[in-house]
Amino acid sequence: MITSMPTAAEIEKAIRNVPDFPKPGIQFKDITPVLADARLFNGTIAELCKPFTAGSVDAVVGIDARGFIFAAAAAVQLKAGFVPIRKKGKLPYSTHEEDYALEYGSATVAVHTDALKPGSRVILIDDLLATGGTAAAAASLVRKLGAEILEFSFLIELSFLNGREKLQGFPIRSVVRY
Ligand code: AMP
């Protein structure tokens, strides 16, 4: 039974840093120990959707792939729908696509053209904000569908990469910052 919610410091302690994964020089933040602990996972979801009450959000948009885990759980908590933003080539129906720059090269994210109704109120969730390229591309797709972004919510923010600069004009919540 969960009798108390964890602090952000407790959640941070469970995040495992894996050096040089998936390539040399990357400090990968492994969130699986947070997911495996009922109290930490529940507390994380509560933090990610903190300002919102059930019914106040139409959909929670999750970003491929670890964002799906948190966004789907948040959607259930908020009694909202769940909408996936996926890497190019994964969604079966007609899509909008958005390219964005990576450190080396570029990537493309996609959303179904009928995933959100114009005017719907959504929050976007991902596990981690790094340079902000992925989240900014996701925001473009959501706006292309005419939906209103209420907030971005991340478990982890790598503040030294200044991802917030790419998300100007949107409220941003992060539970743990490095
Ligand atoms: P960015 O577009 O640079 O903000 O990168 C954010 C995306 O890349 C998120 O979907 C993260 O899951 C992933 N990511 C970037 N850096 C890391 C990291 N150090 N550890 C774990 N995931 C990361």
C-alpha cells in the first residue's frame, strides 16, 4: 500500500545514470528503477499532472517511446485520452510529420491527422528534456491539429542543454533537474 508520496529527491535517487549509452559521451538517464517502484511511479505521475484535475484536460500527448509510459498513466489519472507522437513510419493511418535536428543528422516525428480535435486542451509528456528538439517538433504537430497546449511535463530536465529555449511561450514542468 502507498501511504505517502515520494519527494523529488527520492525520485532522483532512483534514476540510474548509465555512462556511454547508447554511445560514448552520453550520460543516459535510466528511469526503469522509478517505474519498478510502485510508490515512486505513482508519485512521479502525480507530479507530472499536478496542476490539473480529472476532466480538465482532453488528452495527454506522449512522445515516443518512454514518454508513452508516463503519458498513458497520466491520461488515466486525468480521465483524459492518450495520443502518441511516434517516430516516422510507425503510425498506420494518414499523418502529419515534423523534422527536427539532432546532434548529428535529423529525425522525424509523426501524429495521426485525426488524433486531436481543434480546440482540444492537451498536455505533452516525455521522460526527459534535453536539447528540446523532440518536444518542439511534437508541439508543432499538436498545433498543426489546432489543439491548445496547456503545459509540457518532463520527469527529467537536463537544464545545461537549455531545452526550454526551444519551448518558449509554454509552461514547463520538470520533476528532477540536472
Ligand atoms: P532532445 O530532443 O534533445 O530534447 O532529446 C529528448 C529525447 O531524447 C527524449 O525523448 C529522451 O527520451 C531522449 N534523451 C535525450 N538525452 C537523453 C539522456 N541523457 N538519457 C535518456 N534519454 C535521453
